[in-house]
Amino acid sequence: MNVWAAIATVSGAVLTLVGAVYAARSSRAAAAASARATEVAAVVQSEPAQRQADLQAFREIQEKRAQDLQETKEELRSLRSLVRAFVFYVGELSTQMRQSGIEPPAPPDRIEEYNRTGV
């Protein structure tokens, strides 16, 4: 019986070792699946927050663009006013020159074009 007892002991130890290897593999696979599920859940939960952050960034960009556009419009109005004042001033100087018998120089082509077309 000693031989059979030794065989049973050795086979029991081998089967226990095989069972432990399979259990370790299963544990590793379960841990990997659990980690992946946790990662996916975190991504799904963070999606609404990311959309909200994107929307806030878009609104800030849109507000900045609108502010820049408004500043550009104000600057354009100011420049137009300056050009009109300068035209009036140059016109007055040209009139004074003619009254004094001095013919003012011909305006540049761009001014002639503007006077002709308005553009």
C-alpha cells in the first residue's frame, strides 16, 4: 500500500499544482476584464463633463471673437471719421492755395479713383 499511497500523494500534489495554475490564469483574466470595465465606465462617466467643458470653451471663443469684431468695428468708425476730417482739412487747404494763386498738386490716382467711383 505504500506504493499506492505514494502515487496518490504525488498525483494529488500534481493535480493541486495544475489547479493552482488554472486558478491563477483565471484570476489574471478576471482582473484584466475588471480593469477594462472600470476604464470604460470612467470614460462613459466623463463624457458629459467633457462635452460641458467643450461647450464652455466654445462659448468663450465665441465671446472673444464677438468682442474682437466689435473693437474692429469701432476702430473702423474712428478711421472713417478721421479720413472724413482729413478730406475736409485738405479741401480747405487746397481752396486757400487756389485763392492765393497757387495750384495745389494733383491728388494721387487712388484718390481720383475714390472721387470717381466712391470705392
